[in-house]
Amino acid sequence: MVDGSLLHFREFVDTEYTIDRKIYAYQYMNNRKQIVFRYDNSDHHQHLNLPTHPHHKHDGSEEIIVASTGPHLSRRPDRD
């Protein structure tokens, strides 16, 4: 980004029969390389008993983990 911040994303989607998002991670870091947020569905926080497990959000740091379904990288319905 022009301000030196970084947005990393990865998404593996199975589209054979339906659109099925298998694995995703979206991470935004400020220009000091500090995490602002990361959404992912890695199965490594089972002990937190989040209602959205395995989906979760790292909110401001690796240690702050909250329930989240995560955003979708889809096109807006009002655009071509």
C-alpha cells in the first residue's frame, strides 16, 4: 500500500459443484509490520471454544483471538 502497510490474502476454493471456501487467511499489517487483523480458519485454537470454530480473527495481535466468520473476497452484486 502507499502508506507502507501490507495486505496479504490467500484463499483456496473448490468450485467443482458449488463455491466452497476450504482454506483462507486475510492479514493486514501496518507500516511498522504490526498486525492490525488476520482472519483465518486454521484449526489451531480449538481450546478457546469459539462458536465459529475454526473461523476466527486475530484482532490487533496474535494473542487476541475472537469469534468471526471472516470476510469474503467476492465481487459486489451490483458490479460486473
